[in-house]
Amino acid sequence: MLKMRKTIVIYGLALAVLTLLLNVLEYKFFIRDLSMEVYMGLIAIMFTIVGIWVATKIIRRKTETVIKEVPVLVQQSHFELNEKELQRLGISNREYDVLEQMSQGLSNQEIADKLYVSLNTVKTHASNLYIKLDVKRRTQAVQRAKELGLIP
Amino acid sequence: MLKMRKTIVIYGLALAVLTLLLNVLEYKFFIRDLSMEVYMGLIAIMFTIVGIWVATKIIRRKTETVIKEVPVLVQQSHFELNEKELQRLGISNREYDVLEQMSQGLSNQEIADKLYVSLNTVKTHASNLYIKLDVKRRTQAVQRAKELGLIP
DNA sequence: ATTCTCTTCATACTAAAGTATGATTTCCAG
DNA sequence: CTGGAAATCATACTTTAGTATGAAGAGAAT
């Protein structure tokens, strides 16, 4: 609002200066000889320019901010482990580790290497997992685990 | 640019109308009696308003577009098959059938029974799939296929 | 007509997965 | 301190998965 007042002051001054200028021109160069239409046209154009200038001064600060909401697909960033299900099914820590690696598509041997245990150990954990998840194969285990929110 | 031309036309018309109006006023109501300053002031104010109007018409198009990225969790509720990938990888119809059943956690034998083909046929399709998907195991194949949008 | 892909299937393997059982150690709770 | 769960591993075995190779019919494309 402070700037508004400033704009009005500037506008008033500009008007005064132009009026003076026109008066000076009027008496010094006999512009009165020109037809009224041309005279008015000049003033009109001048003040249209002034108007545009004023408008830009005012409106520049009132730029319409169009907030365009662009939907961004987020790949499952919100996974939260369903610990209740884990407990309910009685899945142990190590079994869960194996399940995780399984869901990454690793073979039993690769899981064994990653977890620093023997192949047989992984097989045992896997077998126990299948019983607890009530499935027969690892592909089903991964499917079921995802359904139950045990893995992302 | 089309809109610019339209604005100019409107402006020209407005100027003409106002000039005419002033001429009519001039001869009918003896406005000439008013001092030149007041007369000019009125014209100035009028055309300042016109200028502002023109300016708003022009400037309104300078809207600041703030692109706000809204994260949208897509729970893959509506799956749309990525046929381009299927073609790119050269996966045949039958191979895709096997892939689908595979992702359901079925064994090769179960898939064979479901598709009314022999176990060996399923194995062949599976093997070819692994080559095309560049994976080694069915678990990885399912994973990869999901990433590529081949299966839900 | 013949080349090519898809589909089917077989045989013969190798590799991996999965089951069953038992043993050992560690660690926690009753 | 002791019974039980958890974790580890082994041996032995069965079942599935996966590879390699070849073959043959069907249909589309050239």
C-alpha cells in the first residue's frame, strides 16, 4: 500500500509536468493551430502510454501465480513393515533375512554367501518359512510376503 | 500474436469512439468553456484508464506458472501392459502366458496342466524367457517383468 | 516355393530347490 | 540351572528347475 501511494504521487507529478509542457508548447509554438482531433489524439496516446506504465507498475507485483500441480509417480516409497504379521506367523530374524534376499531374486547359494552361512542353513530357513507362510515354493512365498506387508 | 492484433483493433475502435464522443460533447454542451487544463485532465484520466485496461489485457498473459510436483502414490491398481517392451524383447504369446502363470507362483508342472501342454514345453518357454529377460531364475524373471510393466 | 518364427515335444543332462532328520551351540526365561 | 527357542550345519534324499539339442508341424512372410 505504501508503494500505491508512491505511484499516485508519481502519476500526479507526471500529469502536472505534461500539462505544463503542453501549455508551454501551446503558447510558444502555436499548437492551437492544429485541429482539436490531432491534439486530443496526441494527449490520448500519451496518457495511454502513461496508463500502461502505471498498470505495469501496479500489476507487476500482482502476477498471477498459477500453481500447476504435476502428479509425480512415486515408486512405493512408503513401505512400512507389518511387524504384527511377522510375530503372528512366528517368523524369526534370520528367516526374515532369507525372505528378503529371496524377494530380490537371489538363489539359495547367493543368499548363503551374502549372509555368511552355509547353503544348508539357508535351505532350512527357507523350508521353515514355507511352512509358516503356508506355501510350497519360493515364488509363492515372495508373493504372500508382499501381500502380508512383510516386504516391499 | 493473433490476440495482439485483436487488442490493437479494440484500442483503435475505443479511441475513435471517444474522439467522436468528445466532439459531440464539445459542440452540444459547450465544454469549450471549461479551461483547457480541466479538459486535458479529463482526457488524460480517461486514456490513462484505457491504458491501464490495455495493459491488463496484455499483462494478464504473463502469469507466473509455478510447477508444483505433487507426489502421488500409485498403488498399481490399474495395470496397463507395456506392449512395446514385449515386442522389443521379442517375447511370444505363449512365452507371455508362461510368464503370467509364473508370476502367480505356479510350478512348471502346474503351468503345463493349466495351459494343456507338456512340462517340457513349459521348460522351453521358461528358458527362452530367461534369455530374453536376461535373467537366470524365475524369481528374477518375475521381478524384471514387473519392473518393465509386463505383468501387474 | 521356401524361408522363418512360433509352438510343440522329447531326451538327457546338470543345477538348484526343497524335505526330513538329527546334532550342536547360544541365549533367554521360568 | 535348565528347558526351549533360535541359529547353525550336516547328511541323505526327492523333486523341481533349468540347459542343451534336436525335431517336427503350422502359418506367415518374401
